[in-house]
Amino acid sequence: MAKKTVYSVCGMCSVRCPIMVETEDGNVSFIQGNPHDPGMAGGLCPRGGAGYALLMDEERPQAPMIRQGARGEGKWKTVTWDEALDYVADKLRAIMAEHGPRAVLWSDRGGPFADLHQAFMRAIGSPNYCNHDAACARNVQHAAKSVMGKGRKEVGYDYKNCKHLVLQTRNIFEAINVKEVNGVLDSKAAGGKVTCIDIRANITATKADNFFMIRPGTDYAFNLAVINTLLANGWYDKDYAERFIEGLDTLEAFVAPYTPEWAEQETGISAEAIVKFCKELKSAAPAVIWHPGWMTARYTTSFYVSRTAYLINALLGSIGAKGGLPFVNGPGDFGKKGLKSFAALFPKPEEKRADGAGWKLKHIDAGPGLINKAYEAIESGDPYPVKAYIVHRHDPLHAMPDQARMKKIWENLDLLVATTFSWSDTAWHADVVLPMSTYLERDSPIATKKGVKAYFFRRDRAVEPRYDTRAEWEILGGLAKRLGRPELAFETAQDMWNFQLDGTGYTPADFDATGEIWLADKPKYRTWDELKFGTPSGKIEVVCQKLEDMGLPSLLPYQSPAAPPEGQFRIAFGRCALHTQGHTVNNTMLNEQMPVNPVWINTARAKALGLADGDAITVSGGGYSAQSVALVTDFIHPEAAFMVHGFGHRIPAESRSSRGIADQEMMTGGLDKVDPAGGAIAMQEHFITIAKA
Ligand SMILES: Nc1nc2c(c(=O)[nH]1)N[C@H]1C(S)=C(S)[C@@H](COP(=O)(O)OP(=O)(O)OC[C@H]3O[C@@H](n4cnc5c(=O)[nH]c(N)nc54)[C@H](O)[C@@H]3O)O[C@H]1N2
Ligand SMILES: Nc1nc2c(c(=O)[nH]1)N[C@H]1C(S)=C(S)[C@@H](COP(=O)(O)OP(=O)(O)OC[C@H]3O[C@@H](n4cnc5c(=O)[nH]c(N)nc54)[C@H](O)[C@@H]3O)O[C@H]1N2
Ligand code: SF4
Ligand SMILES: [Mo]
């Protein structure tokens, strides 16, 4: 038997953990965390373990397809790769000839391979590269920029050395990143504390030292009271504040009315508990992480929750500190040369973005923009027509509210292309499906992971593609070549890697032993003299002029969120350890363990509805209804009904993914409900009803 060991990168979620894959005679026999990577300790999460079922899935797209009937009708013609790429290139060429390259829009899942995607858009001359983040972490990104003048990923989370970790809207033990989980476990083993602030007792709450069950949507009140308490009692790092915080007096005056007693009324968490908690934070500072959140596309004021989280970290002196949020380092910080960028091959298009990011919306990061705003341009033709949309590794029809509205808007598109490795609602609706090989069957560009230590990592194909699918570099290269941009068309993965490594002193063979190239032997933390912020003042800023110039307050006066109308619930959603977003519910191994998403309901509310745990229920909202079962518990706030996102697809090609409830279907009108300052969609600003089925 021919056995092989391949070091690669998991693709079951966007975390992309380093893995080791063992194969026998060209078949995958075992997948585990890369044992050479100290953060992985050989472990994987359940989804990583289910990669085999994705590989073997017969219900994924197996060859390129061109739509024959109406969009979404499901009439496909299977074609060769040459036919499919010719078809897309011809259409793009015609659209660009008529409307200019700016008429082409792209959206993707973001992440370490986005350089290639941005390069493709630059190569054709369009400024309209977007990622999915308006439905995920954009509020955090903009909060980070407004406070630190740095993006959220320019500081890390030093879990391992943390003495008090605060998880607010962050379910770290179920919304998993394996290295982060291992770091938190290390910290706990060394006596580190965890505080969980959530609307329900998730798994993280069960492992926390403090659990605060907060009224949904009132985290901003909680944070204002924490700032008030830290400042009123002098429980902050005065030297750090003196040196690095601009506008402390403004902050102090602003939070004066927001006392713990006031916050108790809003949040349901006692004033006494808030004060005790603040004292604990001070005693652990600066080795404190107050997590600014990840999936924060929830409320119209979520940006301010993340913003105050960064300000609290600043008061505790933890931004830049060991055990807190240290600055990350790239190759240059270790005297090494970084990877050669594909995007740098082409000039940045000068054209303004269709979504308005960076010009109409000056406070919005023009990098990936806001995809929902780009849809407004498709709808109105303002600032100019957008006629082609390439949706790469992104399922907006499932990941954003209001599927019907999006489909209507997309009627204005002359071309809708989906590149994907599994069916999605969006791929099913597309004009052309370009099927990607699964992560076990494809190689990817080399990527850089920054951190207190930095490394290069590489996805290497473990087995040959089972079907007529391709890697993304092959697909994009094929399109680029047809559009007169041969620079992006690499013959082999080795050629691509050689291009990237040019000048670094490394070769692709240097990855063979462990899959990674570490650029430093030991972690590098900055001294205070080395902490430089990217704001106009060079400090952490309480007042952000960019926001103020847009008429948006840096410090928003608190407004209490509406209680649900009589008999209704606020919709709340999140992840579970067994599924990734909307793209694993059809996976046989994961579906078997969790085929549907039960709905969490508070015991008293359930009693009033005559419901017991396990009862069949009908859940309705926004003109949509679906069946589920009630999970009745004391440990969810009475105003909220919680369900895991990702279920309830509408894809006839899949036999398992239609089960359960699609939370986003209850968010009709939700494309227009946004956080104006942070830019993200506010998906928990909707109410639903529950009845016995
Ligand atoms: N209502 C509601 N909406 C949400 C959320 C929620 O909790 N509730 N969560 C939000 C969050 S946090 C996020 S990040 C987004 C996620 O939503 P998306 O950004 O759409 O991401 P995924 O569901 O991970 O993947 C999208 C599609 O890409 C395909 N795919 C996955 N991996 C790959 C790959 O490696 N290559 C290729 N070519 N295709 C791939 C899969 O077929 C999948 O259908 O949804 C957001 N939307
Ligand atoms: N297993 C697994 N891991 C994943 C993913 C996955 O799909 N599956 N997806 C990855 C992605 S793309 C992302 S963005 C991250 C998301 O990571 P997280 O943001 O940590 O995950 P969520 O489960 O969406 O939300 C966290 C918690 O917010 C709580 N919550 C809801 N409303 C409120 C509120 O008003 N106040 C407070 N304090 N809490 C509230 C929910 O109950 C939930 O427990 O996870 C990543 N990791
Ligand atoms: S967290 Fe799990 S699914 Fe995501 S990359 Fe890591 S092992 Fe894979
Ligand atoms: Mo996300």
C-alpha cells in the first residue's frame, strides 16, 4: 500500500488550521491537526474531522455548469472547463466593453488567499472587490480603526498568557478556532479567569468564572458602566492612559451618567456584580483581553459595543501588552522578506467604488467595502451600472437577509457566476457554476500568518480531485489568461509558489517537512517605545474625527433597545461546534450528529405558550414559517429566541440541507437595517413568533 503524509490547511471553516493528512493508495485515511504546530497539539474540531465526508459527497457540483432555464430553475448543462471559462470570459469582455471594467463586482469570504482575488479584479481593472464581512465582523474592523487607527487583525489575542479573558458576544468554545481554544485552555490551567457576557448560557458560559446573562442588545450600557467604574475608582492604568490615550477627559465626562446602578436597570446585571468584576479586571491588568467580538452584524449600535471594548482594553493597558492584545508582527518585523503579492502586479484601479466605500462613505474601509451597498448600485445604477457579479466562496442568498429582495436586485445583472465546492443557494441561482476542488484535493497560494510569531503556510493537495473540479488559482488563471492577463496564469502550483517566494530565500521544498515556515524562534512583544498607533494623533483616540466628519458620534448617547412586541421574541442566532455557517448541513457526518436546529426559549415564556422541552413548534417572522423543536431552558434571556444559523437551504440538488429553520429568512427588509457607523447589517433587529405546531 502506498502511504503518504501531506501537510496542509483545513478548509472546513475560514479559520484554516494547519493539518496533517494521511493517505493510502490515493485515498484519505486520516486527518489530524498538524502535530508540528505547537498551537494545534494535533487536535482538530469536529468539522475538521468531517472533511472526509465533504470529499466523498456525491451531492456537490462535479463539473462546470451553465444555466439553461430561468435563474434558480435548476436546468443545467454540464460543460468542459474550456467551454465554461470561454463563456464567462466572453460575457465579461462584452460587459466591460459596454460599461467599463467597473461594471464587474466580486465578493468572497475574505481570508488569507484574498490577494489572488484582489489581483484578478485589479487585472481586469475593476475597483469593486468586496468580501462578506458586512454580514460578519465589519463593525469590529471599523471600531478598531476608529480607536487605534489599526485594523482588528493588527493586534492579536494573547490567550495563553491572559489572566482575565472577557468574552462578550463571543462563544469561543463553540465558534471555534482550534489554536485559540488551546490558548484559552492553557490560560485556564495557569489560573486565568474567563468572564462570559451572553444572552444565554452557551458552552463558553459553562466554563467561565463569571457568567452575566445580559438583556439582548444592551451590551453598550454594560460597557459604558464598566468605563464609568474603572475611571471613577481609578482602576485603570494611569501611566498608559497618560502616554497613549487622547481624549480621556471627554470619555470621563461622557460616561458620568452611566453608573452601574443605571446599567443594572438596562442589562439586568446587578451593580454590585459589575463593580466586583471591574475590580477583578484591574487586578489582572494588563494581561486582560476584552474580546471586541467577531460575528457582530447584530444591532444598529454593535459598532459602539466593539468601540467601547477597545477603549476598555486601552484603559487596562492591555493594547500592545503580553497577555492582552499585542501588536502582531509580519515577516519584516523579524528581518525577513514577505511573500510577493499577486495584486501588486497591477496598478490599483483609480475608479471610485460602486458601494461608496472610501468616498461617499469616508468612514468605511475601501479595502473590502460593503457588499450590501454594492447591491444598491446594482439596483439603481448609481453611481454607475454594475452588470456582472462573481460570487466566490460566498453564499449571500443564505448569509444575508432577504433572499427575495436580493434575487430581485440581481435581475439587473447580465452575468452571475458562482465558484464553490459545494452547492449553495447562490450557486443554485447562478448563471455559471465553476466547481472548486475541496481543500483535500487542491493546492492554494502560500499565505502569511502574522502574530507575536509569524509564519508562512501552504495548502498542499492530499489527493487528486474525485470529480472534474479545479483549484481557485487554476480557475482565476484560466479566466485571466482569456482576458489578456497571462501574469496570473500559472502552469503549476510550483510555479505559483516560486513566484510568491521569490526573494524570500525560501523554496517550496522548505514546506515539505512540516507544512509551515516559521519566521521567528520566539515571540516578539513591543515595548511602550515601540507602540505606534495609526490615528491622526498617533494615540488611541476617544474621538474619531473621521466619524464626526460624517455626522456620526464617536460616543453615542445610549438608547434602550425596544422590547419585543407582546408575545414575540427577538431573533438571536449563532454557531455550534458541529457546523460551519451554511455549508456543512449537507455533510453526512455532521448532519447525522445535528440534522436540525432547535430553538432556545426561556422556561417562563415557554410555559405561557404551553410549550414543554422537545415540543414541535412553528416559528414565524418576515412572512416565513418553519417547523422546529423547542429547547426550553432557564438559561436564555426571556426576550430572545436563539437558533443556530445555517439550516433551511433551498437547494434541490442536496437531500439533507433543507431541514431546520433558516434564521435569515425571518429578516425580511433586513438588507436596509444596518449599523450606520460600523457598516454591518443589523440582523438581530427583527422579532418573531413561536407557537405549538
Ligand atoms: N442570519 C444570519 N446570517 C449570517 C450569520 C448568522 O449567524 N445568521 N453569520 C454570518 C457570518 S459570521 C458569516 S462569516 C457569513 C458566512 O457566510 P458565507 O460568507 O457565505 O460563508 P460560508 O457559509 O462559509 O460559505 C459560503 C459558500 O462557499 C462555499 N465554500 C466554502 N468553503 C469554500 C472554499 O474553500 N472554496 C470555495 N470555492 N467555496 C467554498 C460553500 O459552498 C458555501 O456555500 O454569514 C453571515 N450571515
Ligand atoms: N463551530 C464553528 N466555529 C466557527 C464558525 C462556525 O460556523 N462554526 N464560524 C466562524 C465565523 S465566520 C465566525 S464570525 C465566528 C463567530 O464567532 P462568535 O461571534 O463567537 O459566534 P456566534 O455563535 O455567532 O455568537 C456568539 C454569541 O453571541 C451571543 N449573543 C447574541 N446576541 C447577543 C447580545 O445581544 N449580547 C451578547 N452579549 N451576546 C449575544 C450568542 O448567544 C452566541 O453565544 O466563529 C467562527 N468559528
Ligand atoms: S476550526 Fe475546525 S473546521 Fe475550522 S479550520 Fe480549524 S479544524 Fe478546520
Ligand atoms: Mo463570520
